[in-house]
Amino acid sequence: GDPGGEDEDEDDDEVPFFKKAREKGREVWLSEITNASQETRPPAVRGCILADDMGLGKTLQTIALVLVNPPEGRVYPDGIERK
């Protein structure tokens, strides 16, 4: 097989808002937001901004997210181990 044979579609999923394109005969990464291109692969993005208006439950959303995605091996008072 191909030594560098990675699935290109899988690579595109790791870089939100960018897609591979050809520009002037070379492969570039094109920003779907700004239409700016760059030759180097953008870093994978992790995280977000939660910017709702006051009173829409940002705190509750954050607490719910933490409780739904606990660290591996964490045991909560109900005795159920989350994996």
C-alpha cells in the first residue's frame, strides 16, 4: 500500500471551516469563512465560544456538558462508573 495513504476526507473533517483546493496549480487550504488560502494545513481546532445573551442558560449548558462527558473512570454518587 501507499506509505502515506491517509484518507483525505478524514483529514478535511479534522479542520473545520477549511477545505483542500487547487490554486495556481498547487494544493492549498481554503478558508470557507474568509476565502483566504494558505499552503500549510491549519491546526485542528478544539474548543468554542458560548456567546448567548444573558439569561439563556450558559451556566446550565456548561454544567450539563461536563456531567454528560465525565473523565474516564469517574464514579459519581449514584455508583455508576462512566466510561
